[in-house]
Amino acid sequence: MKEIKMVDLHGQYLQHRDEINNAIQEVLDSTAFIKGPPVKKFEQELAAYAGAAHCIACGNGTDALQVAMMALELQPGDEVITTPFTFIATIEVIKLLKLKPVLVDIDPDSFNIDPSKLKAALSEKTKAIVPVHLFGQTVEMEKIIAFAKEHQLFIVEDNAQAIGADYTFSDGNVKKAGTLGTIGCTSFFPSKNLGAYGDGGAMFTNDDHLAARMRSIVNHGMSSERYYYEHVGVNSRLDTMQAAILRVKLQHLDEYNRARQDVAAEYDKAFRNITALKIPYRNPDSTHIFHQYTLQVESGGRDELKQYLNEHQIPAMIYYPVPLHVQNAYQDLGYKVGDFPVTEEMCTKVLSLPVHTEMETDQLEHIISSIEKYFN
């Protein structure tokens, strides 16, 4: 049996080696390393895939969030509602822009922000909501959208983990995650379902004005005329090499997501009757593309199970071990232990298993049988 990895990037590369090598060679031959033709083509193809009017590529997913908030012209002191159970980038950019993160606890089943708790977080300074589509499925977006519309708030989707997921509205309308709010942001970090071979990110919007502003901001605030600047900007461009690789991989994204779903289905079948484990919840309005397959381990046994798996050459990860509101860097927000009890509980229970496109049958069987033996 091959070594089991959380993400088998080499195995995925081997599947499409000729396509990727050819794409890289074309960039090398062109020497158009910055803003070469593959960047525009990738933006167009990804926009078409997502069903968005505009896709603006950038340097990474963190920059995508920052540029989105810059484009919305949020001002220092404005409040942005988001979740304490996410990767640090979500609130990092809010703080960097001198905005105020206002945190809302999560739903204990989906791990996503709980829409029923939004009203209590609202103030006259609230300007935006950043829902995070965690682990591969969307937030209950219809409720978020209704709340935002009622209170005239922007929605910036953090879609770093759910690219390709579908959300179905109550009227039957279906849209892709990342295209449901004012601006959607995603990441192409190598381990993502659509991963580059380095950093990369993108933003989606249907607003022509916001699209033009973001396209300017990522390129130092430059207008269409070189060396003329319309906005305060940043240097955050997706390089041509990454765009060329992502164009190849985008053609296989749905295939990648189905492979992850197949692995998740096998895990579900094996673990649903183990009382100490709670398998991932499925939001009935969203498909789940399993950026992570995250169990809840009951009765305080998570760390022991993780150690056991490591001893059996099975990687397992904790996303996330420490809530954002108790991180040292964010103590000035004024939160304390006990403020978000669901988040704090999940940080003691969650455990993510390997789930990727190259999982082989013997690897999957080894993971399942090892966990079954642990609990029997």
C-alpha cells in the first residue's frame, strides 16, 4: 500500500502530467510570466463555470478577501460579521483594514455560521457579513441574503473551501457557491479542490462597477492606461504559470469533487453506526464537495483517536484546534472563553480524515478498518 496522505498532490499531477507539462512549457516559451494570455482565459473560463459575470484573479485567497473589502470602500471602524470557526485569514484581513470583526457562533451540525444569531450581532456600524462555506458546503445562504437585504449589508463569501458546490434556493434556482453574495472569494492553495502549484486566488461578482474596481486594485490601483492610478491598490496578480496550470485542472474540477464525494460516502457507510463518531452533516440546500471530511469525536476521545491513527500511518488533522476569539493576536476584540460555546466545543471534537481524488481502495480500506478496530 502506498503512503497515505491528507492530499496526494503528486498522484493528482501524474493523472494529468502531459496536459500540465504542455501548459507550463507554453508559458516558458512565451516568457509572458505576468498577465500573460492564460490569466485572462482562466478568468473567463472560471467565470463561465461558476455562472458569474466577472472573475478577477489575484495572488492568493487572503488577498481576495482584502481586495473585496477594499472595493466595497469599507471604512475604519465599520463592523463585519463573521465566524470564529475558520482559518485565520477570514478575520485577519478585516483587522488589517482597521475594520472590526464581530463574531457569531456556528451551527453544531454544519460548522457554518448560524443565521439565527446574526441579529444579536447587528449594530448601526455593521456594513458586511462574511459567511464561510466551511469544509465544502455552503452556509444557509437564503437566510443570510434575506438578513443582508433587510439591513442593507454587503455579503463577501469566503469560498476558499467550497468551489464547485451548488446551492439550491427555495424557488428551485441553483447557483454556485461564491456567486451568492455581493462578492465571492476563493483560494487556489495547492491542497484546495482546485489547487495551483503555488499561491493563487480569485473574486467573483455580477456587479460591473465592483469588478472594474477590483481589477484595478489588484494591479496597484492602475487604470486601463499604464502608470495612471485610480485607486489605492496592492500588488496581487495571479501569475501566468499558475493560470495555465489551473486552466487544465478546472476541466477536471467536477471529477475531483465527485471522487471526494465517493470517498466520503464510503466513510459514512462505515462510521454511521459507531456511536462515538458523528459523520458530517449535509445541508439539504447544498451539495458537499468535501474539501475536508470532518468527524465529530464524542466523549473527549478525539486526541487519542488521532494519536492511534498516526501510529497506524494514517494522517488526520484538526481544523481548527483553537477558536479565533481566544487567539493571542485577537485579544483586543474583547471576547473570552465561553462567548462562543459551540465553536469551543467543536475545537475539542473535530477530526478530519484523508479525502482526495487519488485515494486507492486499499488505502481507504486500511483507514476504515483501523477506525472500526479502534472502536470495537
